Amino acid sequence: MTPARPQNDGRVVVLGRIGAPFGVRGWVKVNSFTDPPEGIVDFPSWELVRAGLAERRAVLGWKRAGRAVAVQLEGVETREQAQALTGTEVQVGRDELPPTAPGEFYWHDLMGLETSNRDGVPLGRIEEILELPAHPVLVLKGDRERLVPLVPDRLVAVDLEAGRVTLDWHPDD
């Protein structure tokens, strides 16, 4: 493995995490963060990152394995090699993602953006997005922590170039 390095424009997106070996021939289970989970295999090669070290590996094959996806990676042929990858992050460069349609965005692109309500009152910076059963929730950190549902009724505008998100949310909520 080589030291992890920014890829392409320097921004990376974590698509999943490698779990346990799947069988004895080097396949691994992958906890995919994509929707649908098998969308992770739309990327023909992955940057595998663990403990600050990275390596690029091609995806040779895949199949569903319950809620996870099982994949065969280039150069991983034994259960022991697969076991050594457990916990490794699966990343791709941000510029490897397909472009979004107008009015759409990737959650990853919202991270770190400043938010305000319709009246311009600052609500905080987006630190995290929790995927809860009912709907995703923005975790905002500012003068205090706020949890705001990421639903169309609350999301007024996203301006990625300006680094701002406008929400329909009262600052006391």
C-alpha cells in the first residue's frame, strides 16, 4: 500500500467499508453506503484506504450477500488476503461520480456547508447526515447542535458554489 493521497481534484467520497471475508476464495462482503447498495460496483476500481495507506484495486465480480454486496477484488485470492482488508474504506474521487441533475446534489457535497433559515439567521454548519428510518437528518453545529429533517418541506435552497444551504427552520427548534 502507498500513503493515501488526494485523488484527481483532491476530494474523495467514501462509498462503503469492507467487512468480513465471503467464502474461502478471496471474496469480501462490503457494507455499501450507496443507494441501491449494488451501486457501489458501478465503479470499476476502488481506492482502498486503511490507516492512512491506499491502494487501487479493480472489481472483478460481485453478487448480493443479504444486505451487503460480496465482491471479488483484483489480487485478493485467499480468505487470509480478504481478512486483511476487513475495515478498509472504499473510496472514489468525487469527479468519478456521475453528474447530478439540476436541483439534485450528493449528500457528500453538503458536508461542511453553512446553513441559515429563510430570514438569514445562521443555524450552523452541516457536520453529519444521519440516515434514520423515517428520513435523513442534518446534524448542524453552531451556537448549539440542531437536528433538522432533510425533507423537501425543510430544504429551501442549496447553493454549492456559495457553500450555503437555506432551510425552513426556526432557530429555537
